[in-house]
Amino acid sequence: GAAIYKLPPRTTLDKLAIDLRAQLIPSKLQRRIVGIDVMADSQRGLGISATPFAEDAEPFAAASSALYKAVIEPAASMIGEKRLLVVADGALNYVPFEALVKSPASADYSSLPYLIKSNEIIYAPSASVVGAIRQQENNRSGRALLIVADPVFNSNDTRARGATASSNGETRGLGIQSALSDVAGQDASAGAESAKMQGLPLVRLAGTRTEADQIVKLAKTSGMQADVWLDLDASEENLETRDISKYRVLHIATHGLLNAERPQFTGLVLSLIGNKSEDGFLRTDEVFNLRLGSPLVMLSACETGLGKEKRGEGVMGLTRAFMYAGAPTVGVSLWSVADKSTAELMTDFYKRLLASPANSSPGVSASAAMRDAQLAMISGRKYSAPFYWAPF
């Protein structure tokens, strides 16, 4: 039967969620809108440099346990070890329920009693999105994977091979230049001119290529076809003009760009060199028009799960856009992720997801595979802090 539990006031929950997020993410990453920093080489976000994580887990455990007691504990006996579907509201959209701690009994990250240790957890932006997905036709017989990774961001990149920088695309709507200028707090025209003179301040993410190579090997071992678009082929034009409906899995590993207040500025940065008709910035509104056939889209980039929260309808961002484009399962991140740990997590995720005989369905669901990969990372201790394993 159904049971209803009354939650604390929204203001109380929002404060608890914000307090937890402050403990989940290093202080240098605490921001609502992405900044720009040329020292971002170790992260998949913009404006982030490597930040060593604190060994002391007590402040995190206290904040996490406080939110658990407010939201989950009243229904804990009914929940048991069941699979949880979370449709969050307010600031709860921006915290991973997997990282909620039942009690702050340990100061060691790996041994904390996380909710993920007892429950598989999945999310939906809102009930309306769930309804829309159920109404979509379900023609998902393809077994191929498409991996888009390691785009070319700068004309100084040796892979550019003399290709010209992409058009700013301002006549088509919001361009990458204006998006970067907006989050940097610059005048759009000045920002565009600066970018033309110095190149866009986006560094190459070497880990995404390693990630792609590992996924290809795992796919072949499972008897699946894996197509890879790298370098200049990792482009917005290819995603929008080529047939991608045949792919069962679409994996995109690149920089993400977030503007929480203006969702149209949120998107994925693909190759900014060599495009003939696009600017290389796949915006949220453009994702709605993609012709997807894949039941799973993985966005291995920073803060792809964020957006502007609309009362009653969840977060208006990339998750919703990809779901409406035809992908019922979308893997996204809640904060700027570290390149190396993310590559390791994604490799283990696909190893588990594709661990089935050739020509058969996956051995486990995407959510179960991600949970198992996250649990392995927790027990591995090197990346046991939730910052590394909990964003997805």
C-alpha cells in the first residue's frame, strides 16, 4: 500500500541540502555559475584546478546524516532495501541521495553507512517527464554504442590540421561566445573578440580519450559495435545531422557549461574548430531536436544534471532535454567532476553494464551497474570521498 510522510518545511530542507552540498564539494568549486580559468586541466568543468580532498569526513557525515534524518528516516522501515525512485523538489535536486549517511558513526569515508550501500536509487525530473517517456515508442533493438569524446577546443591544438574556427552562430541564437561571456560577466562583444584573439579558455581533457578507448574495448569484448567520434569528429554538426537513432548507448565526454539561472546557456562543448554551420556548443534547446534511439545517454561532463528549478516540474536542464529527445535513462553529474576519477568510474560502469554474452541484453540495468561501480570506488579508498563517486 501507499503511505504519505510529511516532510519538514521547504526552507528547512533547502538549508539542509545546501549545507550538505557545501561539504560534498571543495570550496573552490562552490559556485552557481561556471567561471572560466585556463588552469582547468584536471577537471571537466570550467574554472577549476585540482583540489586535494580533506581526509576528515566528520563535517560531511554530520551534514549528510542531518538530511537523511529529515527526508528518509521517517520512512526507513517501509523503504527497507527497495529500489528508490526520487522526484526531488527545491535544493534536493542538487544533492545525491546515494551519499546520504544513515548515521555519522565513522570518520572514514569508505566505511560510512551510505544509503547507496542498501538501496539502488534512480531519479526523475518530474511526473510529467515520466509520463512523456512512457508514451514514446520503444524501438530499441540496436546494439551499437556511440562515444563522443576529446573534442578540439582551440585552433592552437595540433589536431586542428589547419581547420578554421567555428562560426559564432549568433544568427542562429545563443552562441558559445555569448555563453562564455555571460558566465564570465563580460560584455558579449568584448568576450567574443577576446576569444578570437586568445582562443577559448577550454583545455583538452586527455582522460576522455582514455575513457573512450576503454569503453570501446569493453564493447568489443561483449560483442557489440562501438563507433567513436574523436577530435574534429566530436562535433555538434555530426550529432545533429548524422543518424544516431541506431545507437543503444550514447556516451558524451567533454566540458559542460552551466548557467543555473538561464538554462538556455547550459550545454555541452564539442569541437569548436571545423564546424561549417554550428558553433560547437550543443545547447539544451538543441538537444530537444536530436533524433535519439538510445535507451541510455551518459554525459560524462561537469554539472550536466543541473539547471533552473521550476516548481512542480523539477530542473529544466539537459536531463529533461535528453529524456524528451528519446532517452528514458540519462546519466548526468551534479558538480564539476575530476577527469581521472571519472574515467575510472565510467570504465568500471561500462564493464559491469556490458558484462553479458554477445547478442543478449545487458546483464544489469544502468542504475545497478552505476551503483556497483560506485560501491567499488568507495571500497577502493583512493576515491572514497563522495566528491569522486557521487556526482553521477
